[in-house]
Amino acid sequence: MEMPAIFLVGLFCVLFNDGTEVDASQPEFQNFQSCNLMVNESQPYRTSYHFQPPKNWLNDPNGPMLYKGLYHLFYQYNPNSALFGDGMVWAHSVSYDLINWVHLNHALHPTEPFDIKSCWSGSVTILPGNKPVILYTGIDANNTQVQNLAMPKNLSDPLLKEWIKFSQNPVITPPIGIEGDHFRDPTTAWLGADGKWNVIIGSSINDQGMAILYQSDDFVNWSRYQDPLYSKEKTGMWECPDFFPVSVNSTNGVDTSVINPGVKHVMKASFNSHDYYMIGTYVPGMEKYIPDTDFTGSNTDLRYDYGKFYASKTFFDSVKDRRILWGWINESDSAEDDINKGWSGLQSIPRQVWLDRSGSQLVLWPVEEINKLHDKQVSIQHKKLDGGSVLEIPDITASQADVEVLFELPELEEAELLNSTWVDPQKMCTDANAAVRGRLGPFGLLALATEDLTEQTAIFFRIFRGHNAYTVLMCSDQSRSSLKEKVDKTTYGAFVNIDPQHEKISLRSLIDHSIIESFGGEGRTCISSRVYPQLAVHKEAHLYVFNNGTQSITISKLNAWGMSKAQFIYEENCFSYKASQ
Ligand SMILES: *[C@@H]1O[C@H](CO)[C@@H](O)[C@H](O)[C@H]1NC(C)=O
Ligand SMILES: *[C@@H]1O[C@H](CO)[C@@H](O)[C@H](O)[C@H]1NC(C)=O
Ligand SMILES: *[C@@H]1O[C@H](CO)[C@@H](O)[C@H](O)[C@H]1NC(C)=O
Ligand SMILES: *[C@@H]1O[C@H](CO)[C@@H](O)[C@H](O)[C@H]1NC(C)=O
Ligand SMILES: *[C@@H]1O[C@H](CO)[C@@H](O)[C@H](O)[C@H]1NC(C)=O
Ligand SMILES: *[C@@H]1O[C@H](CO)[C@@H](O)[C@H](O)[C@H]1NC(C)=O
Ligand SMILES: *[C@@H]1O[C@H](CO)[C@@H](O)[C@H](O)[C@H]1NC(C)=O
Ligand SMILES: *[C@@H]1O[C@H](CO)[C@@H](O)[C@H](O)[C@H]1NC(C)=O
């Protein structure tokens, strides 16, 4: 126990001294040993480098931001249970690198009539003068959803440990015509050229989901704009809307208030258990959003992730000029399992977001900081994989790994013909899972697999030939992921918007005990899954690359790394932050 404690003190000192605005201070850890015992490390499904609290229920990420050199993440947390319930709080953590975290005391918990039942989701806006402010949904004594403000008690404290709720809360209550339980999750505000702050709030009327727009001169007195910024019939209640600009010709992010011809605007809404988005044009002043492609309600609508990923939120990192996305990834096991584990819910690895070259979709990619955890590396180059072969990627911790592979298809013209009635990629993956042999594919990875492959999660591609183009299908097949029953083993699937005539097919998977986050086509299609192998745990977990098509393919390049554990300091009293004399 001595060694890690010393290492951590050293690590954080160096980072603190590196920070431009916090160099006068020096953190210390106390009582490290007992703090570390907060977590039951012997559980096979607990993750090693994903964000999770020591116990209990976690859901939506809230108010992510960068403030005085520290990343802050707030999140929905039930302090009383491994299941969702009343009395939700804003838990609060800080980090220098988005990977290693210190958990602080809760920032907001139910105390006042305007949030006495729960402090639900919301966002942070950084007001001029570098002043962060939280706008969140309170569940009041009447179970009505109202919007409240909270400000930091001490702006000089980079940890922003204490937050003061505004005395005149609530600042926004449900307008006439909106149900009191259909009015929540305010976004980060953007500043218009007219000097007005704009915020959208998720809602619905009957089954028509919508983002209701509010405007304010002073962030306190808010007026509803006559029309919603956007609405769509048959989408149901919109939760956790997000609205932000993306640069049309750069992977750099831009601040939320940027409006000029060099950006397009993304509108995201969470409904139907998925995060859907549109790319379009925002016309300020008229307060209109004109999407390039509207929601259709089908399985081909754009999503951040075609597996598990919900209630996400982005923020702008002004130091590294990038926009970063956080999302909640829930469990696939039963409530009973969650009670036994003592916890439920993970945050995704934060993903950088930018507009694809095509302009028609976003690209999501794990933040570069995750590479700091790379440990032992294995590489394979120019290796032919005949139809029906399975090749082990040896010598790394397969239960805790990052693997990136690039496939070349020398026999592309041998691809099966696409049947024009196949329009639902998830159904295509379910019907033709990894065990159904094709021609070009299935090929990909078998993660968290036993040596005899009785347990395995297959992340794979299949290629089809159409009239004048090829179609690339990406699947994550959980059907054989665990011998355990009472687990949701739904297979996920999506198309990858690439042309295999001009581009090799890439796949990256971040594997962490009970989660696999996969990025196809360099981040154009993402699929996250939760799996609970019974046998393929810890040292019994293996990782393979496979080709179950009849045609051979080539691994042009493969790099795999075992991953180190991220550092989590779980209790504020394990961590004291002192200004040096
Ligand atoms: C840790 O978790 C394992 C597996 O769920 C369980 O058997 C064990 O009793 C737990 N240990 C403690 C100290 O809670
Ligand atoms: C709840 O509703 C009652 C009756 O309409 C009202 O008097 C009371 O002020 C409401 N409470 C809150 C916290 O809004
Ligand atoms: C505010 O935070 C700074 C930095 O942590 C600290 O030095 C100062 O004492 C705090 N002020 C108050 C009033 O707590
Ligand atoms: C709030 O803003 C509206 C619209 O700008 C204005 O008409 C109203 O007087 C303001 N109310 C207060 C209390 O400032
Ligand atoms: C794209 O970037 C170039 C410089 O890299 C710039 O000159 C041009 O105006 C940009 N286009 C738009 C639409 O912003
Ligand atoms: C969480 O997971 C379950 C089971 O896998 C799923 O049915 C449900 O829709 C998910 N909930 C959300 C909000 O994503
Ligand atoms: C296409 O798929 C449909 C439905 O599965 C099937 O009935 C039909 O025969 C297929 N057409 C061809 C040309 O294979
Ligand atoms: C490959 O296909 C065969 C035949 O359908 C199947 O039995 C086997 O399980 C598949 N292999 C993998 C790795 O899925």
C-alpha cells in the first residue's frame, strides 16, 4: 500500500505544478489505505479505466467543463442505492487528464422546496469573467420539474467544491400546455449576437418531442421563445438535448456560442433509449434550426453510438481546442445483479467530436489521454487471414485492453450481393450473426472470450455489393457473451459510411472487464456493449482476431495494448488540497 500512495502523491504534485493557474497549491493524500478499501476489487465486472463511483447508481453526465486547468464532471447519482430512486444528487469529480479522477463531495443535493425530491440533470455555462453557473432541473415538492440556478461559493477554488443555490429559484417553471413531468435537462447556454442567452429544455406534447427555447438578458429572468427551436412528431419525450456548433473544415472544436459560416450545428436528443442527432443550420434571430436530414424514426437515423449510450453531453475544451462528449452506458444485467454488485452504470471514455469530411455525420474518437494507460504492446503486420480462421492476440491483459486493427480486402469483388429489402442494419446483424458464414465477413475481433470460444463477444464487419457501391455493415454480437442468463444479449448493428474500394476497414475496441466500446471506420460508427462473462474473466479472458467468411482478408496492421488501471481517489477525505505557505 505504501508504494501506490507515494506514487499518487508524486503524480498529482507534478500535475498541479504543471497547471498554469493552480501552481500555488499542493494536494496531499491522507488515509489512503482505508480509502482504497472502499471498492470491492475482487468483482469481475468492475472496470479498471472507466469512470465509476465506488458504489451505487450512476446515470447522466452533468455539467462537464474545464475550469482553471481542471476538468470537472458532475453526474446523476443515487447515494442510497444501486438502483435509480428519489433523492438524486449531483456527484462531483475532478481530473487533470479526463482519465484519473478525484471524487469530491456532492455538489448539489435535495434541500429546498424547488428540488426537495431530486436534483436532476442540467448543464454548466461559463459566463463572462470565467464564472461557471449550473442550470439544473429540480423535482419540487409537487413532483414538478423546474429549472434552478447554482453558483460556486468561491471562484478562487479550482475544485469548486461548494455550490450555492440561487435564492430566487426556480427561475423557469413549466409553461402552460407543458406537463409538469415533461420539462427537463437544460443545455449549456449560448450567447446570441443580440446579447441574449439562449437555452433549450427537453419536452414533449403528446408524442411530439421538442426542444423548448428560453432567452434571457441576465441569466436570471428567462422568457420562452414563441416556438420550440425544433420538434418532431412521434419521437416522444426529449431528454438531455444538446446543441452545439462543429467546424466545417477542422477537427478542432469551437465554443458553444460560435455562430458563423464556418460551422454547422448539431442537435442531439435522447429518446427511445438512444442518443440521436442531426446536423444542420442554425438561423439565429429567427431562432430556426434547419436540419440537413430529419429524424425518420428508423434504425438508420444518426446516433452517437448504435449500442448502449444515453443522456450524453458535450463541452468545449478551450485549452486543447476540442469538443468532448460524455455519455452514460447502463447495465445489461438484472436489478437483482446490480444490488448484488452494489453498483450500476458507467460513463463512456470521453470522446472527441468533429464533423466528418463528408459533412453528413460526426466522427467520435476516444480522447488522446487514454493512450497514457497503454501498457504492453503486441503488433501484427501484413498477415493473411483465410476464411474460417481465428488468431489469438497473445501476451496482453485481454480483460483490460485497447486494440486497433486495419483490414484489407483483396477479394472485394467477391462480396455478396446486397438484398434491397435489407434496410435495418441491426436486424441484418441479428439475422447473420458471427456464427453465420458469409463471403466477405464476418471478420473482426472476439473479445472477452474463453479459449474454447464458448464465451465471446464478436465485433465484426460484413461487406455487401450493391448496384454501384459497397455497403459496410458493423455488428456487435453479444449472443454468446456469457453463460449467465437474465442478461440482455441484444445484438447491435449499423452501417459504416466508407467506401472499401478506397479505404481500408478499421476497428478499435476498448475492452474493460464488462464493457466494450468499439469504433468502426475511424470513429464514424460506434457501438458500445455491456457483457458479463462467467468464465472469460481476468486471466481467463482472451482476445482474437477472426475471419468467418469464405474469402480471405489481410490484417494490414494490428496494435493491441494491455491497459493500466486508472487512478481513482474515492473520498474527499482521502485528498486534501492545501495552498503552500
Ligand atoms: C466482493 O464481491 C464478491 C463478488 O461479488 C463477493 O463475493 C465478496 O463477498 C465481496 N467482498 C466484500 C468485502 O464485500
Ligand atoms: C405545490 O402545489 C401547491 C398547490 O398548487 C402550491 O400551493 C405549492 O406552492 C406548490 N409547491 C411548490 C414547491 O411549488
Ligand atoms: C477560496 O479558495 C481559495 C483557494 O482554494 C482559498 O485560498 C480561499 O481561502 C477560499 N476563500 C474562502 C472564503 O473560503
Ligand atoms: C424579464 O424579461 C422580460 C423580457 O425581456 C421583461 O419584459 C420583464 O420586465 C423582465 N422582468 C424582470 C423582473 O426583470
Ligand atoms: C476552411 O478553412 C480555410 C483555411 O483552412 C478557410 O480559409 C476557409 O474559409 C474555411 N471555410 C469555411 C467555410 O470556414
Ligand atoms: C438500459 O439497459 C436496458 C437493458 O439492457 C435497456 O432495456 C434500457 O432501455 C436501458 N435504458 C436506457 C435509458 O438506456
Ligand atoms: C431478399 O430478402 C427477402 C426477405 O428476406 C427474400 O424474401 C428474398 O427472396 C430475397 N431476395 C433475393 C434476390 O435474395
Ligand atoms: C464460424 O461459422 C461457423 C459455421 O457457421 C460457426 O460454427 C462458428 O461458430 C463460427 N465462428 C465464429 C468465431 O463465430
